[in-house]
Amino acid sequence: MKLPSCAAALTAAVLFASLTGVSGASAAQAADAEALPSVNMEATVKAAQIDPRRPDSTLTPGAEDSVLLVEQALRDRSFLDAKWVDGYFGTTTVTAYANYQKSLGFTGLDANGLPGKTSLTKLGAGRFKVTDVIDPGTPVSTGGFVVNTRTRSMLAEAKRLLGRDLKLDQGSNNPGGDPTSAGTHDGGGVVDISVKGMNSATRTAVVRALRLVGFAAWLRSPQQDNWPWHIHAAAISDTSLSGQAQHQIGDYYLGLNGLAGRGPDDGPKVTIRTWEEYQRR
């Protein structure tokens, strides 16, 4: 860190204190916080979904600096070997982050290896500040099923784009509720949508709308597995996702269909965006 920058920050803090009556100690603390590097949570979570599914060690664009800061902090807490501090949020880093979450007392899907707001802020204390925060919100009921507030907002916007209602067949936080879902609904951010009464064009339009607002979404058919026709949608970058849903979203970014066979994506092509990116468009 360059001394002139720190000195300038401290001078500004002292001037702010003199004008507002804030104590010198508080002003200095604010200056120190301002001088810390930033971890972009959106970029970090994106990398944590995509990188473990890559066939190589390509870095997720825009995430390297943030991932490096996270990995350095995990290394210094003895959760990650130095050789893995490389800006690549692969399976080793996901496991290390999950173990760090467990050390904080998180259990189950709260220790899923995706950086959440609370754990990431604690990891960065005195090291980095967290920007572009993602918050999945609390569990709520919609259409008789449980989702979180972020997912509910995404569904509401998809309905607005379509000009029609969408009926859920399955919600989130439903461990063991449907054996054919392979655990994707165990955590947050994942829903199944009924296609009853829809023709082929309408089904495609619904998948497209869901993708536009930040879901990895696909039309599922009985030919693929032991399930009825439905649309499966997983909210990209929802930090409460199950591990299986994380893998589906990583595959979606890589042009795959989210199924175990990892075939090519068979849905409508759209620019992939998270809910937060959609809102800023």
C-alpha cells in the first residue's frame, strides 16, 4: 500500500472529524476501512459456481482479484494450502471455504462452500471490505411452496415479462421431497414450474423469461428421466444453493443442460445474467 494514499486518507478522515465532531479514533478507523482492498461478492460467488465445473483452470473473468483475496485469507487461517492460492475458485477452494464456514458454527447447507455475506465479512475483517453483496433473503411462501425473497422477486419479474401467472410444482428447501431432483431442491433458489396447458411456444417463452431475470432454466421431459414435463429453474448466485444446484448453474454458464450426463444446453439462448445484473441492465 502506498504511504501517500494512506496519508491522504488519514488527512481526509481528520478533516471529516473536525467538521462533524466525530472522534479522531473513529475517523482513523473509517480511513483504515476505506483503504482496504475490495472483494466483489457477486464476482466471487460466480467463480465459485463456474470454476469447479470447468474442464481446465481458466479463471472467471472479473473474479481473479477478489478470489485471490479470499484464498489468501483462507490460507492465513490454515484452511487452504498456499499452492491453491491462484485466483481459481475450484473444488479445493470450495471445500476450504466450507470448512471455514463450519469453523464459524455453520452446519448443513449453511456450510455449502459458497461465500455468504456473514462468513465473507468475517473472513475479511481487517483484510478486505465486501462489495456487491448478494442476499437471498428469508424463506417465504408463494403458491403454497417455500422459496426465499430473492427467488420470489425473480419469479414475480418473470411473470411480469410474460404477462401470465406461473404455477409451481416444487419449491426450495425441500430435502428428500422429490427423489428425482437429485438434491437440487434441498437448498434455496430452486423451483419447478408446471407446464400444464402450455404449448411448445409458451414453454419456450417461459424458459426464456426465467433466464432473462437470472435463473438457469430448462424444460424437462419424461424422455430425460422419470419425471413429468416441467420447467426446472435455479437462481444463479443464490448463496443458499445445494451443492447439486451449484453444479447445475456452473454447467449452465458452460453451455450445458444441467443434467448428470452434461449434454449441450437445449434451451433458448440469452445473455446470462444474475438477478443483480438484470436489475442494473
